[in-house]
Amino acid sequence: MTPEEALRHAYAADIARLPPEQQVMFNAEQMAANHIAGKTTPAMDKFRRNMMIGHPSYRPSQAEGESPEDFLAREAKEIALQDQMLSGYTGKGWTPEQLNGRTPESYEFSPGGQYLDQLDNRRRLYSAFNPQDPDQSSLPSAAAWAGVADPGAAAREGAAKLYAQGLDRKYAYLPGSGPGTMFPGIPEGGFQELWNPENFVGSFTTKMGGAVSDGLSHLGTALLRDTDLTAAAGNAATRSQGADFFRTNPALAKDNGWRANDELLAQGQDGYYRSEGMNAGDTFRSIGNHVLPESWNGQLGYAQPFINAGISFLNGAMDGTGIVGSAKGIPNTVRSLANGVARTGVPGVAKFARSTADDITKHLTAKPTFGGRVKAYTQDEFFDPTTALDLVAELPLTDTRSNTEWNDYQKQLDESRQQAFKQLESVNDQIVRPQTTVTKAGNAIAPYAAKPLMHTGNALSKTGSFFRGLLDK
């Protein structure tokens, strides 16, 4: 597919989404030619406006100086146009009718997810063909350094190739990976995949070892914020369930129309984010406010950001998940599941599963003792992406608020956190959690991961009043 063919294809697909009376206003071939030439016409401006309205994320808002009457009239027209352009779109998640009892594969697009992917595929192509930013025109591109005669043409050809690869794809994997290729699938979600239970890392951080860490975080938050200690384990379980809102396309228990369906998924993710426990800096300051002079604002000067980063790192390295994960039961369970996947013979996937099983066998052979596995886990924490992210996030923080300002803000966070838990509890039963291979692994390992949290929770619940008394003296 040439660059011109790709643009014509994209414009034709988007024009077809418009009402019939508007389709006759646009010509895909002419618009593609104008786009490549960098020309802007009234028709293209109107087209771009319609494409913005025709995306599910668009919500009409009142413009400055616009009267309420004019806004309501415009809003009605834009919603009507949006509904017509999104005809057939049922939302990002899977509806019960679409699944019909079937369990979706990991990273498999729902019909709505595939629809959105095609929208974004065309938008990426349009952006790739936009004239270069004038501020960057003096900088040589990678293609220019490589000796390409026409870097602009090379970039256009590359954009057209990526566009063609993205047509009608069925899985949220980067181009060149996924079922039928030599790679089992490289998710395209970036760091958000760390919370997606569809992959082993996301399943571990939200369903297994990470649930222990999360529970301990909420125990500490409850202890320092004088809230209900006994609710920490339940809160961690609520968040563990809420992580399923980060699946590529969650399965819905009921179809309420695309707006309500998408709003449900947004509420789930929002509740998950807002229900986090205190970060390392706030944890230290909660203690520092009780034991340090008032004028110090609960901190130790210039050293505080590094202390916060150290606490964050230690939380990742010593939160108990290493002890849980080093028990033989967990790697043996994962190895058994991996061997089962390897026996399926699916190209790429089976090879990856066999490699996983072999790696676990080598690890258990090289580290035959429990202590050796704990040590190896702690060393691996230095390269854990979640630990590194938490550490970097703490370094630039310098808290200049007074104790009163800080306490007022923490009260707001306490209230927001409790509201978020209620929000998650109200929506968690409105999605269906498929029992995929990864989910089954999480369920198998969960009992091992839950024991430390239960024991720690019971201990802190019994001694919470004692520690609070010490802090208040």
C-alpha cells in the first residue's frame, strides 16, 4: 500500500461514517492529495471537526461567550451526529451478546475495541502525514543521518506500512507480534500493562504478590490515618478485583448502551487509581509530624526526597512478596500451567510457554534453598519496572506545605479514598472476569499470597491501638 493509497483508504473509511447528506460534501482522493501537499481547505476543516465529534471520547462543552440556549441547541445536534457516526458501536467492553458464553482470549479486541483501534489507526496515519513542526525542521531526522535521499518520503512509506499492518487486526499487540507470529504477543499498552491481569506481570502485581503489598500499604495507611484497620484486607481485595477494569476490553455483565458501558469502565479505572494507599513521602511525614519539631514540617530537609525514594524501594524489595514468591508451591504451579500451554502446540505461544517452564526448572535447580530464592528475588527488585517507577516518582518531590495544610490535604485524600472504594464496590460486579490461563494461575497462587496478609492484618489489628498511642505521645 503506497502512502497515497493509505490516505485515500483512511479518508474513504471515515467519510463512510458520516450521514449520507454529508458524505457527498467530501472526496477521499482530493482530500488525500491536499493532505500530502499540506493544503488546508474549508472542507478539510469541517471534516476534522466531524471526526472529533464522531469519537466516543468527545463530550460537548459550552464555549466562552456562548449562551446556554445556543449551547443546548449545538449540543443536541452534535450528539445526534455522534450517534449516527457511531452506529453499531457498543462500547469498548464485550457485551454478553457478543461473547455468547465464550471466554475472550487475552488481548483480543471486542467489536467495540476493534472499532476504536481502527479509528486510532486512521488518526495516527493523518498525524504522520502532517507537515513537520517548524520548530523541528532544522534537526536532521534518523533517516537523514542514515543517508536516505528523501527522509519525508521514507517517513510516509513507514506510516503507510504501519497503517496497512493495523487494518482489521484482532489483538492489542504491537505490529509483528501475536498469534501466528514467532512472538507470543507484545502488548502495546505501555506501563499500564503492569496493572493488566491479562499478562503474567499484571496478574502478579494485582492478583498475587502485589495484592499482599497493596494490603500492607492500606494497613499502614489505616494505622497512620486513624481509620479502620480491619478493612485493609477487604480494601486490597476490592482493588484486586478492580484491576480487571484495565483489561484490554473487559467483559460486561449487561449492555446498557455505549455511553453507559464506556462510563462504567472509566469509573472502574478511576476508582482503582484513587483508592491507592499513601505514598512513601506521606507515610514518612505521618510519623515525622509526631516526632519532629513543628517547624520541620515532618521532614528532614534536603535529604527527604532520597529518604522517600529509599522507602519506596524498600517497600518493593521487602514487602513480603519475595518470601511468598520464593515458596516452591508458586513456581511449581506456574511451571505446571506453562507446560499445559506448551502442549497446545500453538505457534509462538507454545514455544514461549516451554521456555518459561524451562527457566523455572533452571531457577529451582540453581537456587535449591528457600533463602537462595529470597536473595535472588531481592536482587531482581533492582530491575523491577514498578519499583523503579515508584523510586523515580519520589525523587523530585519536595513538600513545602505546613503541617496544617498537609493534614487538611490528607483528610481530602482519606475522603476521596473511601469514596473510591465505594465506587469500586458498586461497579466490580458489573464486569465478568474470564478464566484465562493467566487468571487461573492467579487463582492458584492467591492462597499462598493471602496468608502473609491475613497474619499481618490480624497482628496489626490487635496492636494498632498501642502504636497509635505511641505516635500520639
